Amino acid sequence: MPKLILMNPGHLENRVAILDNDRIDEFFIERGSEKTIVGNIYKARVDSIAPSLNAAFVDIGLPKKGFLYLSKVDKAMSFSGDDLEAIATSASTFKTEDLKVGQELIVQVVKEQFGTKGPRLTTNISLPGRYLVLLPFDHSVGISRRIDDEEERRRLRVLIDSLNFPKESGFVVRTVSVGVGKKQLVRDAKFLIRLWQTIYRQAQKRKAPALVHEEYDLLMRIVRDSFTEDIANLFVDSKREFYIIRRFVRIYSPDLLRKIIFYHGKELLFEKFKVEEKIETLYQRKVNLKSGGYIYIEPTEGLVAIDVNSGKYRGNISSAGPRAQEEMAFNVNMEAADEISRQLRLRDLGGLIVIDFIDMSKDSNRKALVVHFKDLLKTDRAKTEVIRISDFGILEMTRQRQRKSAEGLSFQACPYCLGKGKVKSTATVAIMCLRALSQALKERKKPKLLVSLNPQVVEFLNVQHIQTLKDLQSRFRTPIILNPSPHLHLEKIIIE
């Protein structure tokens, strides 16, 4: 099945699914109440400076102060009254003493706020277009490292060098520029330069803290970054958004207009392509592989642990000979690498990620697995870094996470298990109940005790511990009445 983009705009939230071979390759949700601020540009004020961290806390007008690593500062735009002055300083010389509390800067959000941490900021402003990224404070011109065809890199380099770009700004040629001609690049560059000039004027006029540029919403970002020639069709089920997308694409890639389709079928768009049912299983911890193996994904606060298991792959690996074990382990690991690279994008897993592949004795197989996994990660828009796999099959990697994931928007910690992912067993709760009853009978004299429990626990007590209940009643000469309450949580015990 061809690669498709499905867009489902709504009053409360926008959803986008990218399908590849009839399975979800990427999935995004954006709600108006929780719209991302990554990419937004602010005129900010330095609130405090932390020399020990070589960082500053910056007020951008949000409840949480932004965090600006000074080691990341390459160029800064400083304000004095109504005058705007660009101060170019290298990262090696820009230190905490170069900033003052109350100083105003232009900053851009590079990472969403998570938990108690405020948004991560940078003064290295970048404005992405369709084919280019404008770097207002950089004089260099670069080409995306994901363009690995040397001949194409040379062609683009010659093309860029022939263009009369402003000397005070730099550009990065994006991956989507492969095969693109001079006309499209010039048009993109002019659009970005005009956009920066508008932002520059807004920054001069407004008083800090203030938003001076807002990044595109989800739909426009996907069109800009993902709607390429390899997409067979883009379906959108809103007429209003259909025309907005067409106007946007007409500017950048008029050849893609024919691929944009307004969907108005009787079935809902996501149901038509069976996306809804796939979303329901999207974030299960256990992910089955076609071969019979499976991977288990367990995010924690500090890292993400991923375990690869052979499962039912052609029988049990442990019962096979050494050569067969090695071959099966390699095959399962290679298939797992494909799925893991997809799951990283789908769930937007970030930070330190530890993957426990099945042990392999051959160094050549371990190296082949790492090379294959790195190749798969080249399509990931987030920055990744992979460390070699150990003799025990452990691979460590890092992945940049910028925004709150679709899982983070769609789910909350379970109020029953409090985020543990497990609840106490019926047997455990029954024993807890008997212990609580014994204590209650010792502490208070009552004509009877009424115990409200989940029906499963009541049944377990009546079958497995009926004699213990009788002994308690006889010992304390107090009747015990078990009250099954279906609305009670399994672990809840109420003694009255």
C-alpha cells in the first residue's frame, strides 16, 4: 500500500496519521489548549543567572521561566531601549558575566516544558522553510547530513554558492531539497528573509516578555516537513483546511497539488483506513513481531528500557543448537530493530534509551545490527546517537524529544495503580483484609463489623479463608458481614 498522510482537523484537537504499507508510521495530536511552543520566538528578559550551571533563567511571559544554557549560545540579540543591536560572540567567550539581570534577548524554544522543568531556550534562531532553514545570526551555509549522495551534495553546494544570499545570514539546505532546482530555493529563501524581517520589526516594537513569532500549527508543520514526492496522497476531511493546505502547497510545491484530496465519504476518515483501531493498540507495552518474537517497552522517569524476546519464533531458541541459536537471535534482533525505530517515532520516546537485544556471540552480527539500526534512524527527524552494542546485547542510545507525545496527551497515570501498571492480587488484598479485621476487632468493641470489598475479594475470602473468618468471629464474639461492592477498587477495604 502506498504511503499516505491522513489529516483529521477538529474543533478540540487536530490529528495526523502517516501510513506506510497500511500501518501507522507516525501519529500526532495537537490540542488548542495544549498547543506546542517549540519553534516559537520570544522577546525575553533575563530573570536570574546561575553561574554554577553556566545558565540563565529567562522570562518569556509563561508561568515557568525558560532555561538558557550559555554554553549553547552562539549569537545573541540584545536590546537597549528601542535600539536593536546584534551582538555576535562565540560560544567559547559568551559567559555568565556577559549577561545581566533585566537584559532583553531574542530566544527560541527548542524543547517543551516537562514536569517541573521550564522550556529549553536558545539564542541560535532558526526559521525552517520548505527547502531551507534560515539562520539569521550565522554566516555559514550547510547541507543536511541526511543527504548522503555525494554527487547530489556537490550539485546543491554549487547551486547554493551561485545564489546571492544576504551575507549577514546563513542557510541549511534541508533533505527535501534533493533534486530541487534554483527557482524553488530562491523562492524559499526570499520568503524566509521577509519572515525574519517581520520578526525583527516586531521585536523592536514590543516590550519584553512578548511572543514575536508563533510556529505553524500541526497540520502546516506536517505539510511543510513531511509532504514530499514519496507520499501518494494527502487526505484531509475539512474543506476549510483543504483550501488552506492547497494555498500553502501552491507556493512551495505546486506539483504536489494533485495529491491533496478532500475526503467527504460516509465513513469517518480514520475509520475508513482503520486507523482508529490501530490507535487503540498503539501504546501497549508489549509489541508483537511477525516472526513470533516481541519487544517490551517500559518508560521510566530517567530512561526508557526496551527488551527484545524471541517469544514463539520457530520454537524456543534455548532448545536449538549454537549455530541455530545465533541465526535465530540475529533474525529476531534485526526485525526488532525495525519495529523499535518505528516505536521511537510513534511514541516520541526521548532521553537515554537502553535496548536489551538477544545475546549474539558473533561480533560481525553485532556490528551488522548496529549498522542496520543506525540506517533506520536516519529517517527520524529527532536527533539520535547510538553507542556500540555490548557483548551482552545491550545497546545504549539517546534521542531528542522536543514536544509532548501523543501518548502523553492521550493518557494519564492510572488512578487505581498510581502509575505502577499493576494492582495487588486478590489473594494479597484478602490477606490484608484479614489483618485489618484482626486489628479492628482488637481496638474496638462493636456488635458487628461490616466490611465492604470488591466482589472478587469477597468471593476469594468465602472460598479460601472461610475458616479464618469463622475463627475471628468466634474469638472476638463479633459477627463479620462481607459486603460485595462492585464500584470499589480491587485494593479498597472499608471496615465499619
